[in-house]
Amino acid sequence: MAIAHRRIGTGPVRVIVLHDWFGSCANWGSVLDYLDPEGFSYAFLDYRGYGGRRDVPGRYDLAEIADDVLELADQLGWDTFSLLGLSMGGKAMQQVLIRAPERIEKLVGAAPVPASPYELDDAGRTLFYGAPQDPGKRRTIIDLVTGHRVSRHWLSRMVAHSVADSRPEALAGYLAGWQPVDLSAAVKGSTVPVLVLVGEHDLALTADVMRATWQVWYPNCRVTTLPGAGHYLPHESPVAFATEVEAFLRT
């Protein structure tokens, strides 16, 4: 069965795009208006249980995302391609790299979850593991990672999208995969070129965290901080985000 996805562009640089835990391929903000459709071909994937694939059954884990990414690439006729992952999508793209390193040209992580387990204290565990069933907890998390500085209306829109475009059981399943799993030994020393973009106001996945994880495991990794953004860089700094991503992928 063909994997439904969203396409932007018909250019020679091929990129499969992986969304965050609360998002979908439709929730990338206005950055979609600033991507270069002549230089790039972007394929935005919905995970099973999200968006256009909300009703597709699955295990809801990182290995399944990797399976679907590679199947989508085959469907598109892309022998090699780059990956762009936001937050949880950053960990998912590393699972793809482990599965098929010969097919991956470059990695771009936007506030990407590192390969190591994402540590949670008791309060954090209650907050995150309660979020699939509690929109209020989703709002608290989004507000936290954007530095307690975004508008109430934007927060409400992000939560409403998350509730409408994802299944609670999918959120719960993926969390149980990306939060505790440790992929660091499998990716350590990979020479794939990596760009990690961090929002200056992200209170969770900071530049220091990225330098202590991504830059330790990937010798060809650059960490860049985008001003005026928190965790949701494509929403908060769309022009700067598109510019950084495409400059890196073109070289």
C-alpha cells in the first residue's frame, strides 16, 4: 500500500521530513511558504496514528517509523536522500540512519532529541506520560519548551492541532520508544554530515545539550542557535530556519 505523504518541490535535493511528538506533516507553520520548490524535493511523512495516516494501525515505535521512511523512499524512487527531523523526529531519523546508513546523505535536526535516553525526573515523567490523555499537559510541555514566552492563542492552536491530528495511543506508544531508548552506541562515530538547529529560548533541548550529545557522537556535526525561537523553530523563526536548512543541504 502506498504511503500517503505531503510533497513540496521537484528539485534535485531530496529530503524526507519527520515531525515532532505533538505534530504532523501539516503542522510546520509558515516555513512551508519559504522552502525552495525548485532546488528541493521535500516529502513530509505522517507517522502511523497521525494526520493523514491517523487510522493506519501500527506498533507506534521508532523502528516502524524507519520502516515507513525507507518504504516511502522506495516509493519515490529515491536511492539516497537527506533527513530533516523535528524534536522526536530527530531521534527517529537516527533510527533510519542505523537501518540504512548507505542511503542517508545528510541529517538536519531541529531541536532534535539526542540518541541517548531523554532523562525525566518524577514530575517530568508524570507530565510527559500523562500528556497523551491530557491536553492540558501537552500545553504545559509546549509552553515550557518555548520558554514561557509565546502567545496563549498560539499555544491553544498547537494543542488543538495535536488533539485533532493524533491518536492518544500513538502518542503513548512513540513516547515509550523515544524517551528511554538508547541509540548512542549505534550512531557513535558516524561521519554523516549533521546540522543541529537549536532555539535560543528552548528550555529543554539547549545548545549545551546538543554539544554534549550530537557533537560527541557525530564528528561532522555543527550546532547553530537561532535567535527568536524556542523548540518550534519552523513556527517561531521560519525564514531563518529555511535559510539555514537549505544552505546546509545545498553544499
